[in-house]
Amino acid sequence: MSFLRLQISFLRFRAPALGDPGPLSNFNAMKTLFSIVLALIVITARSQVTIQWGQTQMISKTTLTLQVVVNPPMRRGTPIHDSIFTALQALGCDYVRFVPWLPYPRLGVAELKENVWDFSVIDPITLDFLEATKGHSVILNFSTIPAWMYKTAQPVAYPDDPYAVFWDYTQGNVPRDTTYGEIARYYARLYSWYTKGGFTDETGARHGSGHHYAVPYWEVLNEVDFEHGNTAQSYTRLYDAVTGAIKKISPGTKFVAMALADPNRPEWFEYFLDRKHHKDGVPLDMISYHFYATGNAHQVGDVLQYTFWERADGFLNTVKFIESIRKRLSPATKTTIDELGSILDNDNTVPDRDPIPDDYWNLSGALYAYTYLGLAHQGIDVVGESQLVGYPTQYPSVSMINWKTGRPNARYWVLKLLKDNFGPGDTFVNSAGAPDAITLQAVATAKGRRLLLINKRDKLVRLVLPKEFDGGWLHVVDTSTGDEKPAEIPITGAAIELKPFAVAVAGAHFLDTSRKAIAGIPAAFRKKREK
């Protein structure tokens, strides 16, 4: 019975005279029944999706990828080491960003003392990363400059334990070599260690590594707006020095610049992207900047389901402004958003915090999918989810791996679902008919026609897809899949249900790369673990 017919039937019902309890009781029962039926109608309401395959919106040039931040659970011999690198290899992403960084000086700085080089704890994780990403492009970013290269009141002390957290390593605002030549030579030697078999140090001594990996991209530092008192001017001089030193030994290397933590800094983009501020011949290959939605773990179902999207939309507006600057000053420069995700409040300051709600991982995965779509529509080249591994004291809410079990979580599976189905060269076409809770995008890909669906709300939503999807499959990551791969649901009659915070891809003919099992340990990792 349609909603209109129910309304008419109810209006035709005549209430009994006052004081007649029997009929009144029946009347109240009828009202209750009507309320139940009406609620069922609202719950089971279905929106009809329509797609205009002949109406092209744009051709995508966006690559989906991730960043890998060095953390102690990644070292060989930990219970989850093998699972981490197997999961990374299974993604098969390009432009994978690798960042040893400041909380672990011995894991990220190869020359902690002047002319004393030590890769003994750096190499195992770095080599496992390079092996897991072989055949794919990577962006290396050894983001922490040796502290002794900066002027400080006294030498910076750091823990002997390479796996102990130390947040105060990056001290000093003035480099002792104000030309940045000393810093530049340090990074050229780092690059040579992994790509040229070794290097010669400042004293003339040779350090051999035997490593000859392909490192097509080098990112010059991370979140430079938050370290060493950098300005756009000082960073530009540092960037020119580092890229010049690496170009001397590897002319084909490309570079990524800035990695701003706060992209709401137009003065940085205006200055850096203006070639008159650089030395002749300095490449401006790619710029990068970051975005994280934030919130409280207790607000997932009632607040964050609204505020996450507002913050994402705010970021997308910022991107539009930055793009206007880039296109005006350096249109050939590409862009990677190489840290994109969400961070819960007090992530690192409450070691005994309440557990992160299970549905948070789905909400965060949906946020990545939603922001990817917005960035793809703006022509952003690379969108990197952050980050492969986090754990308590090291941004646990950003992790794509369950740090207790080593299993990929919903954030990982959303990336894999998107990457396996979408990429550069796809044609985005017009589509309509989704309720406000749903963001959708119809895409013509080399694998066939696809429909990306994102449920932004903590509620079940029902949709009717176009008839061409009848008999196809829906691959979905939602609150029911947990740390498992995407569910595979047959589409019967083109009607589907999307659970809260679901990310789904519908298609009639899948090349089902998501069926590749994340199981077993690649031989390269087994051999390294046994050494």
C-alpha cells in the first residue's frame, strides 16, 4: 500500500463518540498500527539511482595510494611484521610515501653524530619497504635533519633505545651552515646509500651498502611549517640546495616539496611556486600538503557523522584556492595530498584511553573515499591515505592495520576497494537520485561500468540501482565486515542496502582483484626474518 493510500484510508476513518471506550480503544490501536506502518514505509523507502553514461563530467587523473610511517611494530621479529608488509605488497600502489620521522631518531637519522654513520636499525625496515613496493613508484622522505646541523644551546640528547619515543629531537632554528650545503650533502649521501651502492663521507671515507633500488621521487622534508622555524623563504633555499645535490648524482630523480601540515598558508604557495625565487634549473615537479579531520571518539555516531564531512568540504575549498595559485604560477607542477585521514583527540596523550569504537574505522574509511572523490574532481594527481601502521602513543586512530592482530582494518580495505576499481583515465559521468546521506559517482573504467557509493550517515539506506546492475555484484566495506575483506553481495532486482558508513562499488563485471588473499609471507620477507 502506498503512503498516499494509507493517508486516504486514515482520513476516511471516523472516530467514535466520546465516552464509548470500545471504539476509542480500537481507534487508538488503529493509530498505533498506522504509526508502525508509516515508520516501516520510511525505513523501507528506496531512492532510484539514475545514470547518464553519455554525459561526461571529467576524465580522472588521480592515483590512489598511501603513506607508510616508520614505527617500531614494523621491525623484523615483531608479531605483526610479516602481516604489515604482506598487506602493503598486496595493495600494489604507486607513489607510496615512506617516512622515517622525528619521534625515533635512531630509526630516521643515519648520522646522529658528525661523521658517524649507522644504518643498522634503519635499513631493515627501509629494505622491507622497498622490497614490498618493488615494481611500483615510491616517494622516500627521510624527514628528520641531524640535530647537530642546527645551532642549539647544547647538544640534543636522545634515547639509546631506537624504539623509545622522543618528541623533542628537532631543535634549533638556524643551521650551522646557512647555505644549507651541509644538509644537502647529507641527503645526497642518504639517496646514494639506497640507489648507488654507497657514498663517500666528508672525511673521504667510503661507506658501501650494495643497495641499488629505484627511488624515482624524493620528498624534501615533512610538515616544514612546523619545524625549525621555517618560512617559505628559508625552505625554498633549503629545497634548492637539497635537490641540486641529489640531481648531481641522479639527474632523473623527481622531487616533492613542502608537505605542509597546514595548507591554509597561501603565502607559502605564492612564494615557492614562483620560479623567480629558485635557482636556475631547480625542478618544481610536485607539491604536497595534508588533511586530517579531527574529533572525539565518543562522538562517532552523533557528531562526527556530520562534522567529518564539513571539515572535508572545508579542505576541498582550500584545495580550490591552492590550485588557483598553482595553475597561475607553475601549471606543470603536480600535487599529491600525501597525508589524508582522521585523528581522534588525545591520540598520543592517553595511553589507557577508551577503545576506539569499531564503527570509527568505517567512518574514517568513508571520509577517505569522499575526499578522494572531491580531489579527483579537482584534478589532483595523487591522494594518499595516512597511514599504514599506527598504535597507542603513535596515532592509533590513523592506522590501517590492527596493531594487535596485524590484520588490515576497514580503512585499508576501503583503499584497496577504491584502488582496485578506479584510477587515472576513468571517465566520471553524471548520476542522480541518491538521498542526502549518500554520495555517489558513476564511472566508466577499463574494467567496466562502476558505481561508487558512500554512506555518510549512521543509518541504513536502501537504493534501487539502474537495471544494468541487476545480476551484478556489490563489493562493500561496512560495519559488518570488520577487519575482513569487502563483502561480495549479489545484486538481485537492482535493489541494495547500505549499512552505516558503508563504502561500496557496484558493477556487473568485476575484475575481482580484491579476491587476492592476504595470506602467507613473501619469500623475501621470510629470508630477512630468518637472518
